[in-house]
Amino acid sequence: MGSSDEKVVAVIMVGGPTKGTRFRPLSLNIPKPLFPLAGQPMVHHPISACKKISNLAQIFLIGFYEERELTLYVSSISNELKVPVRYLREDRPHGSAGGLYNFRDLIMEDSPSHIFLLNCDVCCSFPLPEMLEIDAFSFLPAEAHRKYGGMGTILVIKVSPESASQFGELVADPVTNELLHYTEKPETFVSDRINCGVYIFTPDIFNAIEGVSSQKKDRADLRRLSSFEALHSATRSASTHFVRLDQDILSPLAGKKQLYTYETMDFWEQIKTPGMSLKCSALYLSQFRVTSPHLLASGDGSMSASISGDVYIHPSAKVHPSAKIGPNVSISANARIGAGVRLISCIILDNVEIKENAVVIHAIVGWKSSIGKWSRVQASGDYNSKLGITILGEDVTVEDEVVIINSIVLPHKTLNLSVQEEIIL
């Protein structure tokens, strides 16, 4: 067990506009970390989880978005949670470990005993206190980081053998949980346990990153530069500071009693595509039943809309009492939902208007879009396929009695004809 006055910090990697291109068109007009899942910005979920850590001193967001894109949210969430949240902008991509090392002086200014590292595009229950020290239910020491005494602990989960190769696969000792082997996206099957992208480290992690960076620099210095290479030596020098957490740190330290694993039995997904954002919104809505039931809407169709399953409705949204909403629906600010509208498994963004008797199923309706009377916007619900959901970009108008099925519509379009399995550019 750690001292009661030990401080802990959390770092959340948020990426930047050159990353997450598979998330388009949803990320065309808003940074991906601010896209709403279950009515809250994507990054809000890991930030809220960090608030449950005892002695949390600060939360840092690291990425390469322009500061102005995140300033308002960072200020708002700092005030809401009463915990300092700071955005640290990288001058260039340094890799997942290099980015952490680049801001080591700021991260260590409170002399934390432990550093949590999370990825913004991960959807899970974030069992952070349990990873650190105790089982919150039994108050007994858990198989967790402080018991192991290593440099770091990795959150892992068991997945199907067929899907494991999409992630970092690992092998751990079944008794001690020591990480014995780690490989990123292997071509052949290694293990059905994968890396969840959630970690806890001691400050020793900075020594490990510095060691990798020094080795890269030494190898670069040994090369005999040609005249062409000399012209690009600045670029080569910069590459020595690019350190990946998975290949450069986790793999070499496996089997050296430095890294351990903590397995979650709860839900976990990566949010790489719009389809997965819809699935993850549903997972977070379901979690609200335990963590934040006050955020979920209710109604029986008399004085308010008929609500079934898990539904979030922003207080400023206007929903007609005859509408039927749910399950797995999130309605954002200033949306207007008309009479007889049916919504199932969808995300409705700010300032959307859905007119009377329209139906929306397995779809994301973009900012300021409009769906006409008796129209239907739907999809198959295959979250992993490119056209498994229907997406309307910003300011898309679907006119009356038009049917849109399994399609993606880029911003600022007007649809007066029905379409199926198309991408409307």
C-alpha cells in the first residue's frame, strides 16, 4: 500500500488532426476527442474515471491539436471536476512514449509516485483505482500495481482469437501476472489477451524512454552520412526522439520483472471508426445505469416522450411527447424531435431537426442537419463495416419522404432522392 500523501497524475493521449482519419466525416468539423458519446465528449469519459483516483494532482492531455480547439473544454472540465486539467501541445509527433517523455518536467512537477497513461480513443470502464492498489469491494490487497512493485502495469482483456491480431498481443505469467512477451499486431496468433491502452507507471518509465532515445541517437551517430543524408540530418536527429510505447518499451521490457498485467472482465472497445463510436455510446449509456443514473432520460409517452432502454437527452433539446426514443440513443443540445418520430440506436448531434413521423435507426445525424417528414434514415447496425451505419455530416438536409440506407453523406448536402449503400461526396 502506498502512503496516503503520495500524489498521482494522469496523462491522456488525444492525438491530432492528422490522426483518426478513419473517423471522418465526424472529425471534419470537431476534434475527435470532443465528439460526443452518450452525450459527453469522448475524452470526458477517461477524465471522469481519473477523478476517482485518490490523491490525483493533475490531468494532462497530450496531442497536437491547435490549443484553441481544446481551450474551452479544458477550462470547463477543470472547473467541473475541481481538478487541474492541462493541454500540452506537441510541436511534432513524438510517438506514444516520446510524447510522454517530451513533457516529463511538467508531468513530474508535483513529484507523483505514479503516472496513469490512457488513450482517448479507448472505451472501457477504466478500473483505475483497482489497477493501482485495492479491490474497492473487499478492501483487500488486489493483484495490482503496488503489489507487483514493477515499473508498470498494463490493463488487458481476453478477446476472440480471430480479433486478437488487430491489437497488441501479450503473454503473462498465470500466477504472478508478470508480462513475459509482447508483440504488436502479430501476423501469427500469439495470445487471446490484448493490450487495452491503459497503463500505470512509476517515474522510472522516463529512464526507460531516455534509454531507448539514447540508443537511437547512438545508432544514428554511427552511420556515415552521405551528402544527401547530411542535408536531412535534422530530420534524422528528430527521429531519435520518436519512441513508441508498444514496440520500443513494452516488448524489450517483457520478461524482465518490470511490467505486469491487470485483466479486466468488463467491456472494452477501440473507437477508430464512426461505427464504433455508435457502439461505444451505447456501452457508456449502459454504464450510466450504475455510475450516473441521473443522466438517463425516462418517460411513458403521456406528458413526455416514450423512453425505452438507455437514453440521454440534453436539457435544451425539445422532444415531442408522442416520439418514441430508445434504446441506445443520445440527443445533443438544442435538437428538435417532432411528433411521432422513432429513434433507435443513434447519436443526434447539436441543433438537429427531425420532423414528424421520421425514423432514424443505427445512424449518426450531424450538426445542424434536418430530416424531413416521413423520411427514414437507417442502417444494418454492423459497427465494424464501412457502411454498417448511416452518417449524415454537418448541415445535411433530407427532404420529406426520402429513405437513406447504409450510406455516408458528407457535409452541406441536400438529398431529395432515396439512396442505399452509397457515399455521397
